Amino acid sequence: MHDKKFLVGLIGADIQMSKSPALHEMEGRRQGLDYRYELLDFAERGLPASALPDLLEEEEQRGFAGSNITHPCKQTVIAHLNRLSEDAKMLGAVNTVVFRNGERIGHNTDWYGFYENFQRGLPDVAKSHAVLLGAGGAGVAVAHAAIKLGIERLSIFDQDAKRAETLARQLNDRFSRDCARATTDVGSALRSADGLIHATPTGMKSHPGLPIDAEWLLPRHWVADIVYMPLVTELLALAEGKGCRTLRGGGMTVYQAAAAFELFTGIAPDAERMSLHFTDLCRLSA
């Protein structure tokens, strides 16, 4: 058994409903660790997102091993780090920061979380063309995973059209082929697409609603959501009602958490066990 103490955190806005503390702490206990996971919530503390450097400073001063980073800081956090892992550097987004020997090192476990979840949940779907909603910190990671999963062409929509164009260009450069394009017309992109990947906050308790017009979705589409609170978003409920194959966001959360746990502790967690625990947590809060 390990006898080490670990204090870790999550920095973001509106994160009180997060399952991360329970998920991490239970796995820590099962690994025989003294493991505590704290929320540093801008909304709860009445702080603007620009207070990010202060929260990182606070974590360091208090001896945190590291911190998860979520909306709206996955890209802005980079300016406050000493160095980045290869994945984080390539993606320009960070969801995990490790504090080690006076350094802040940024990692990205989101893309791996989405990749693992998709492999398990939608292993055999058509992948010639998919539409991605959202080119922010999560969208950047999910887009990378999508091309790695074998999706041949990705149409990317973001309310900030420049952000979608930048992400498409980065993917085409990185994978040395024409695999991504920005789109401003989601309805028309979906007409020729096999599936839809949703990577915006729409559907979260704090951002209710649907990210697309309901009639754009057809029974032949598959739909992957990254929002996991609630576990069945309005988008997934609509898709399931139409008979679409769906992928819930919870799995991405579990697999990115497992990878972050290992970065914080140096100990490989039991991802299957974490997955079962996550399902129980969601049942309890439903």
C-alpha cells in the first residue's frame, strides 16, 4: 500500500456539481492513499475568470500535487505554466496541471478521455464525415481524438468562426491531409454527415438547451456529447428519441480523470473500477 498524501484540485466556473472529487478520492482511498480533491470555483468565490493566476498561486502555496482545469480556462492557463507536455503543446489546451519541483507542467488528458470513450461506446459507426460543434479548449482535444479515431472529414462549427478556421487549419497541418474544414452552416453539414460531436457547454445545468435545431438530426446519425451533467443532455434525449446511436459524456470524464490521477500520483488507477463508481455517482444524483 502507498502511504503518501495528495491534495489536488479543479479550477473552473460553476463546478459545484462536479463528480471529480468523489471519483478521484474514492480511487485514492482504494489505492491506500490519503487523497483530497478540492473545488476552486470562480462562481462560488464571486471571482472573474481573470483571477486564474491567484488560484494557481493558492494551490502552489498550499502544497497541491496538481490541478484539473476546466471551462473557461483550458487555453488561458497556458500563459501561467512553465512547460507543456507534447499533447498539451500540440493541442494548445490544458486540462491538468502538475506542480513539481517548483514548476507548473501542463498536460491534456481530454483527447485520450474522448478517444477511449468513443472506442468503447461507438466502436463500429460510419466515420467518413462528422460535424463538431465547439472549437474551444474541449473542442480542440476532441477534434484531435476524432481524426485519430479514423474520422475522415470533420466539419467544425464555432460561434467564433475564426476559432473554427484556426482549428481546421491546425488539424490539416498536423495530420498532413485535408481532414477538417470550418463550417458556418451546421444544418447543411449534417445532411452529408454520419455523426455529430458536441463539445460546447450547451446542455449543462448552467447552459440549458439544444445546440442545434431538432429537425437537423436524423435516425441514421450517431451523436457523441461531452457534457455529463446531466448525464442525458437535451441533445442526447432528442437523439435517443429519434433512434440515433449515442455516446454519453461520462466516459470521457472517467478516462481523462484516470489519466490525470496517474499524473498527480505516479500510480496507475483502475479505470474500469472508476467507471463503475462514476455510474453509481450519477445514479445517486439523478
